[in-house]
Amino acid sequence: AMPWSWACGADKPDRLGHPILAIPGVEHVRFVRASALRKLPIPWPRCQDLEAWCCDVPGKNDFVISVSHIWSYAAHPDPLGEKAQLIHELVEQALAQHKPLGQALVFFDFLGVPQQPFANGQRARTQEEDESFAAGLSILPQLYLMADATIHIDVELSDVEGDGELYSIPLVALVGAPLNESGPRIQVMPQEDVVSKTAVPFDVAEVADMTVLQADLKSLQELQNFPAFSVFGYSLCSTASKLVDMRKAPFAARNRFAAGEKGWIFLERFASMVKVAMTPPDQAAHAAYSNSEDLHKLLMTGGGDLRSAVAEGRDVFKRVLRKYSDELNTKKFSTVSLDLQKGGKSVGGRETVWNLMLVMTDFLIIKWDQEQRS
């Protein structure tokens, strides 16, 4: 079957010509028209819920911008839309400086690869979408390296109202709702077909003995199988009237780490440094953008250091890379995103990131050798 992203505004792949399309697996990624971003509702919808007119496949005259940011919550990176305005402003800044002939297209991970449900009524990801998500995740560094420019958002985001508050509901309200019972807690998950309006997605049961709660839920579920249930319901069952303390988590776990502390954000920033190093010095300042002057200066300085190091030879380049390796050792790889977690462990830690960094430096070395031969 034709990759699903080709259906987003392009009739056929032979119309295309942007260099980013050379990345193997890029057909699994959606690029959103910059003009469409302002029209999206807050919170932004999932990638697979975008209407086709929002997306397109980059042509040779189009300008592609990849956005690096940290997720504020596990289920949604920006539930209050606080990053959205910053992205709009930085996209406009980039377009004013580059003046592309074509349209501007943005890669933003939540809009770019299929996501898990974050609200009731949203369907689960299909197997095909799972595969697209995995493929898109594997090429994230290249999407930053091969974009025409990158945007790096570094801002402290607000908590969603009510996050962390406690309340109580009848135990029976949890019966039939999808529950995630991983580890020592039970968490309500989004319902595609809403069974219980009282059970709120991502809220977590706060109980002293989880095994008792699990046993009570099992007994209530088994009760539904008895013939008399249709007449009496739960009215004769004392277990059904029990109250359960719940802690609000409107968009699942809250990220409390700063962007600069995270290993994968470090990788994305390193990708921009390599991009800066591969860009002629008089144009390098326009290869990456940020709402933070300090972060923009860090990207420019890092790119300049890499370019100087590769020019000075292998030994100097190795010493500079060792500095980044040591810095990588200080980063955290615990993850917030629902999808980057399996069995409580991050998918891809320091070794994965370091190997990807080495691949990107190979691009820089090849680019430098080409410049010297030309």
C-alpha cells in the first residue's frame, strides 16, 4: 500500500524533490503547513487526527523546519498551547530571513507521527500507525539534521488546572473503564466508546493495598455475568458502594525535568550544532532558532567548535567529541512520553544516543571533505 503520509496533500511522490525526502522511512512522517498551525485547536490534535489539508509532502522549493521541545505531560506535549505561540513567532522569523520560494512545512513530533489517545472518544492507534510511529522515531535525528532550519523551544510550562488534586468516586465507576494496572498503581486510560463518564482518563487510584482494589474490581466484573444482575444491578452489592481515592492527572505524568537535562533533547540540540557546522559561517546564525538567547548562543558556539575541530584534524575532533560524550553522561533518560516507555524503562538510552551522534558527525566529516575537494 502507498505510505499513508503521501496522502497528505500530494498526489504522487514523483512531484517531490526536497532533500529531506532522501531519509529512509520519511514516508511515515507528516509535515504540517505552517499556515495551518494557527488554525489548529488547543490542545493540538494527534498526527492521525489532522485533516489532510493541514499537511503536505515537501517539494524542492519548500522550506522545512523541525521543532525540538520537551513534553510537559506524558499524554500531550503542550496541553495549554503555551509552545504554540512561540513556534508561530519563530517560524515567521525564519521565513522573513530565508524568504523561501515555496511554502513552509513544520515537523513537530506530536503532529508528525501517530500518537496514543489523550482523551475519551479517540481511537487507539492501528498496527500500521504503530509501525509508522516506530519508523518516525528512528529517524528523528535526521529530521533535524536535514531540515532547512530547526527551532528549539526552551520554556517553563504551566501545570494543567487540577493536576494532582485528590477526589473520591464509587468503586463501581471503574468497572468497564480501560485500566492500566502496571506496577503498584491503577490508572484510568482513555475510552474510545465511553463506558464510564465518571472514570477520567489518566487519573490514578490512591489506595494502601492495590491487591484489595484489584480483587474488588474483579468481583464486580464477575457479578455482571449473573442473570439477576439485569434486575438488581449493583444495588445488593456492598463492594459497589465503596469509595476509591483518585488523584487527578489530566494528561498523565507531569515532566519535572528541564529540557537541558534530557538525553534526547541533548541529541536534538547536537543535531542542530552539526547542522550549524555544515552551514557556511556567514549563514550559520539562520540555521537554528530559539526563544532562548542563551540556547541559540549555545547552538552557534557548539556548531562553530565542531567546524573548527574537523578542520584541525582527527585528534582535535576526537577531543571535542569526548567533551560531548562526557556531557551526555550527565543527562537523564527517564522519559515522560507514553510511547517512549516499555516496562518502566526508556527506549533508547545513552548508548543509542551516542551512536546516533557519531552517525551525524560522519555527515559533517563527509561534508567537510567535499568542501576541501571543491
